[in-house]
Amino acid sequence: MLERIREGSQGVVAKAILVLVILTFALAGIGSYLGGSTEVASVIVNGETISKAQVDNEFAKERSNLERQYGEMFKMIANNPTYMENVRKGVEERLIAQALISQTAAEMDLRVGDDEIKKNIRDMKEFHVDGQFNNDRYLSLVRSAGYRVEQFRELLRVDLTRQQLMGAVIGSDFVLNNEAKQIAKLEKQLRDIRYIDINAADFLTEVSASDDEIADYYDVNSGQFTTQEQLSLEYVELRVADLLSRVSVEESKVREQYESSLSQYQSPERRRVSHISFELGEDEAAAQAKAQAALARVNAGEDFASLAKELSEDTLSGEEGGDLDWMTLDDEDAFTKAVFALENGATSDIVTTDSDLHIIKITDLEPAATKAFDDVASEIKDELLFEAAKEYFYELQQQLTDTTFAVPENLTEAAAEIESDVKSTPLFTRSSVPADVNYPGVIDAAFSEQVLGENVNSDVIDISPEHLMVVRKKEHIPSEVKPMSDVREQIINILKQQKASELAKEKAEQYFASWKAGESIDGVTVVEKSDVSRVSRDIDNAIVTAAFKMAKGESNDAQLVSTSQGQAVVDLVAVKEANDVAADLESVIQRLNATQSNEAYKAFIDSLKEKSDIQYPTS
């Protein structure tokens, strides 16, 4: 719900610690709140259905988010079916968590009151103009997101109720100030060190590789020296978009479509509604008495807006004279029925809904209107052309299927049958597939036994509901072991590097033994570094890691470590504690809180899953 509101405003509502949880709730959409669905179930959580359509919808949103995040790299990611299936599974798991939290909140009878709803709405920066809450912006954004004001408030109540539950769960763990201070001190600690760096490259001139060693290495490790399999394809593709220029629509059909689908081009009647509302609560009689007293004053001629400000328990709309903005007849609840049973300017009797009593007034009315044919003719024609192209697409699909099967040794006849061309690709490997054929189904078919081994056309490949392709092998170069003559220099370099690394290790062990024994080491440079931090980048990371693992106060406790370039002997000289870490405490506490909160959230959801009945009927 909040996701739709935020799309136009980029505001933030929840505290940082709850943002991920609240967004999880927003992912569920409004389907489960507004009514049941006949959609196929993807998951059933304790009897509550999460439909396949819900999962599909949220997966599409997640896919769009990834596309925005990764840009040009997204196509490569999307072509990995395992990765995308994991993304979909993650969406499904979030929806399951949302359902479990909703059910638990309901079992605990948690509810957020109207004053809290009002406060949260007023605090939402999405509804602010010049730093202040603006009712017109509030109404406009809620309406543009597809909600009535009452719907939005009730859905926000659901979100905040969940937030209340999760706030208790993840707020039960907290970071002590002393704990955060100790961690900050460790992170900011500096060390003085000294070390001898032995680079294997310095020993390369002392080693060589014999012909026998080269031959032996080649024989044992021939798998390192293979070429990549290469393939080029011929293919025929069929796309609805390419068929638009090959179909036409008569103008009379456009007119017929307009007249038979007038409802699509009509804007419904709208009514501007105000109300005075009273919560039923536990004492219905008292609520009825208050509503009757208010109705009597309305019927006596007192100003409705003034009474709403004075009496309505929906304080948010009450401050605006009870205004709920425009409504259309898009629901069958008692409130909507009452609204559309009134004349313009009329006031209702008391209307009872699930949790409230209302006195309703129609303050304005806009009758239904129909767009003129000329205004929508172009749009209708485009739709009919697309439908005609799809019908033609299905016809050609069958022809393509039949011909590629009947004539498996080439694609020429299949292309001619659908009035298309045979296209081709250059040679490519599995890691460098041309964009025009870079689809998971196409790659699987291209490297299949049917195409490579049997040398026949592939089956028709469904790339999307509006895009098909058939491929066949044009040229295939299998992977093979390169001749030893081609990789001889590469093997020599490998063997020399191995031998040089061994010499470096031997020399390092000699230096290390001398260092531990307190003996002088001649002809070598001992590097001294002061104020080394855990994130120092001018020293090999292995040396830094070793230095911060060494205990202070232990003399002559040098260590021998492997580095990216060879070996090193490392010794700790001094530890410099960070005493003033006040500026870092807040970020450390936030980070630790986030970690603990994530762990608490996961543990809570896991515990709910263990005692729940979760079924996957479509799996």
C-alpha cells in the first residue's frame, strides 16, 4: 500500500529499523484485505491463500528493481534461470512472512487507534507541502494510488499493527553503550608493526623448467589448456511486433469495437462525500446515541461541516469538515451503497459499517461521461491491429512448427512458409552469446544433442508469449586440448612461479627462525610501519590481518604468513588504543542494532513457520 503512495513522493515513513519489515507488508498489495480471489493459489498459509497472481505481480516489481539497479548487466543476470528462480522464491517467502505476521497480530488482538493513524498520516512527508501536512496533497496522492480515503486509513492501520508487533519483536534486543564503545575502540585501534616482505618474483631468475617437467605438467594438467567450444547458428524468429505491418483493420471494425465496448471509454459518476463518524467500540448503544444526537442537529439545519469538526470521531476528515474526497461506485459495501443512494446535496440517515456509524452528505456530483469516438479511434485501431497480429502470429506459429519438423535439415523452407528470413550469428562461446539469441531457452537448445549431435532443427522455442525462435547449427568447433607447443611458455611460467614460491618460502622460514632466535638478519630490509589500521591498503592484507591477530605485550612473537606476492615475517611493535570514539558510537550502535534486529526477525519468522501449516499446491 505505502509503495504506491511513495512512488510519487520519495518520502520515508517508518524508522530505519522497521523499513524492511514495512516494505514486506506493502508487497502483499490490497488483495487479501479487500476480498477473496479465485486465482490459483501459490501458497496457502494456515488456510490463507497467497495467489500465484500476487507472487507474479511482486516478482515483476522485484525484476524491475533489479533492472534499475544493474542497468545493462541485468540482461546477463536475467538469463540465469537459477538466479531468477531464487529471486522469485525470495518474493514468495516475504509474502509468507507477511501473512504469518498479520495472522499473529490478529491472534493477539493488536489494533492501532485513530489518533495513531492520524499522527502517522500527518507525519508522512509524502503528504507535506513546505514542511507542513497538506490535506489536498493527501487526498490527491491517496486517490491517484487507487484508494478511497477510508480504505487507505484501514490499510495503514493494518500496516501499523504489524509494525507494532514487529517493533516488540525486534526491539527486545538492544546494544549496551559499553558494548558499542568496546567495539568502536577495537575498530579504531592502530598498531605499529615491522615485517620482512619476501617476494617470490625476486627468485624467478634463479629457477628454470626442464623439458621433462614441462611435458609432465602438460600431461597431468591438460584440462587447463582446452579451447572453449564455439558455435554459430542459423535461426528463424517470429514476433508479434514484426507482424503489425502485415495486418490491417477496416475503419468499420474500429467503430464496431467502440460501440460494443463503450464502458471502457466511460468515466463513471463521481460523488464528493463528507461524513460524521462514530466508532461502535464495545458500547454500541452509546455510539448510537451520539449518532442520533448528531443526526438531529443535522436535520435541524446546523452546518454539516461545522458539526463534523465538532463531533466526528474520524478526526482527520473532521478537521476538513468531514470531507472524504471523490468516490466512484467501485465497491458493494454499506458505505458506498449509501453514498450512491443519495441525491446531490442530500444527507443520509445513520449508516452502519463494520466498525463505525456514519452520517453521510453528498457535497458535489459529476455525472458519468463518455469519450468521443474521434478521441479514442487511434487507440482502438492500435489495439485491434495488435490483436490481428497475434491471431496471425498463432497461425504462423503452427506453420513454423509443422515445417521445421517436416523439413529438419534446413530452415529455408520454414522461413519461406512464414515469409521471413534465415538469420545467422558469428561463432560464439557459452560466455559470449550474441544479444539477438541470448535467451536461456535458445542457448539450451543450441548446445543440445538434437542440434549439435543430430544436426537437425531445434523445436520451436518460446522466448515469450509473443516471440518464438527455431535454431540450427551453422558451424561447431568442439572444445579441444591445445597443442603443447601453443602453451609451452605458459607452462614454463607456471613451473618457474611454483619453484620461485618454494624458494621464497624457504628463505622466509630461515629469516623467521633467526628472528625468533633473536639473531641479526643481514642483507634484508625490515619495513617499519606506524599507525596501521584494520583497513590499511598500502600493506598486503595478509600482513595486516596477522598483525591484528597478534596479542599485545608478547615479545618476540613474530609470525610467518603467506601473502599475495610470496611470504612475510611479521612482528607487532605497539598497540595504540583509540580512547575518543564518541563520534563513531552512533554508527556502531545502528549497525549492531540492525544485525541483531535482522537475526531477531529471522528467528521470529522461523518460529512461526515451525508451528504453521504452509502448503504449496502449485509446486
